[in-house]
Amino acid sequence: MGKNQFNSSFPAALSCYLDHQELAANYIAITNQKFGISLIDVTNVFGIKPNETSAYFAFEAQYTPFQKYIVGTLSRTDLVIQDSSTGQCLRGLEVKLTALPDNTTCNLSDDKFGSEIVVRPDTIVYLAASIVSTSIEIVRQHIESSAVFVENWSDAREVITSITKIISCISDISIDIEKNQSPFLLHPIWKTVGKSPKLAENCLDVFVWSDAAFAWFISQVSKNDNSATQITRQTRTSIWLYKMLLDICINGRCDYKDIIDKLSYNTKNDKAFASAGNVTNPYMSCENLISPRIRKDEIKNIILGGGQNLLSPERRFDAIIFNSPELFS
């Protein structure tokens, strides 16, 4: 089991264990028109009770209900929950298993620890589809009233003049779809003692972002990174999301590959953007981030049947050097 398989399967197993312990996940969502953190049952995250015999976990799969919003082939998402008795797709989830703290927060106090989030372009495709799947009329109203007029979306100089309106529109949509928001990003954290490879005693917990909250997060990091002279990765992500929503509202579908390729603005599009821990901390800060609820001695109850023996971690030369101090003695 390589890194990619483990990084999706362990979060699913951890979520199941959380449910088994009768604990709810931390839910980052829009509540009373404000961004905040509450709790959500894992059953509501998955769309089915995790221990139901018909609960099926499909990794690296298409969430087929979103295909109708896409021109061409829909990309895969990290985890699709299905009901095996009906074949119905219940939930498509992006998954981020992140370390706490990262290198920007490891020298701070525990309450300032944060995890880096790296967002793929495909995540924005799924975010757009998730938002319109239950809220397309709300989206259409905001798009129409946004007063964004762009003739050539690949022309950075023209788009820059509308970035503030684009970011504001996404922010407004995020707040207005509160009643229709749904779990979107499964985001477990694993905590170490500072930057060391040693696990903290209380080391695991699960955070879940709703589609509305994650769109709002994107609008805020874009706003903070907005520039009058250039389009950054953060602002480009807001542009991608807005353009996808716009095209779906007008045509019923969007050509996401064309949007990502042509709206690159001379920046590599291997990833949408990344936010370091000092950026994400204010959005995730709560008691369960400071002291995660699952202890390290419970990991044996999550990885069962000798599964740890199937792991095949990457061999990184820097890690080998770091763990071989005798080379320098």
C-alpha cells in the first residue's frame, strides 16, 4: 500500500472509527451566515451509516452524479461512498490527510499550530459541481448580479479589473447556500511533537469542510492575496471557480479542461493553490485542533488485520540522511 492509497484509505478508516466511538467529526461550515466549526455525525458525512453492510468505499473514482455538469470525462475524486444494494453514489469526497504542525507553525504554541492544504485543480471542478448540484438558482442569481463583464478570459489584464467582483461573488454565494451546503472535503489531521517525527499523545482527529465553507475559504485567501498587477494562484482559483459556475449557469455544463488550460495566466496549473498552516489555523482553530481526540495507542484499533505490514512508504534520501546521524560522526 503506497502513499496515495494510504492517504485516502486511512482517513476513511479513521472516520469509521470515530463513528464507532460515537464521536462526531469537526464540521467547518457556514452557520447563521457566518463561517464556523460545529460537529457532524459521520453518517451525515458519508450519506450512510459506516458499518452498514451496503456501505461501499470506492477510492479514486468518479462521482457520476456530477458528470452532467461536465464537458468530456469527469475527473476522479479521492473517495466515493456508494450503496452497494442500489449502486447509488451517496457522496463524493476530496480527502486531505495533513500533518500538524507544518514548518510555518512548528515553533509556535500548540494553539497556533496549522496544517498546509494543497488543492488540486480537479478539486475546484468538484467544488463547482457540488455547489450547483443543489443551489444552481442561487448561483445564477449571484452570477447575474455580479456585474462581471469579461470578453477574453485568458487576458490577465482584462480579468484583473474584475477580480474584486469575482471574489465578492464567490463569497456571497458561499453564505447564501448555507441551507444547501453539504460535506465536501474530508480533512483528518495527525499531530506530532513539534516538527519531530514523534506522534503526540493525542494525535488524530477528523475535520470536514462543507462545499460552502471551502468556497468561502477560497474567497478569503484570494482576497488577502489580491493584487492590482498580477493574478496569483489564489486569485486564479477564484477565477476558475467563478468561470465554471458561470458556464454551468449559461450552458448547463463547463469545459473544465479548457478553463484550466486557457486561464493559466503564465502560472503552472499542476496545483490550484496551497495554503500554509499559518493561513489555515484561524479557519480550523478549535479545542480539537489543539488536543485531537484520538490517542496514538488507538491506531492499532484503526489499522486492523496486520494492515501496517502492507504499508510501503516512500524512501526519501533526506529522511534517510536525517535518521543516520552516524554518517556525520
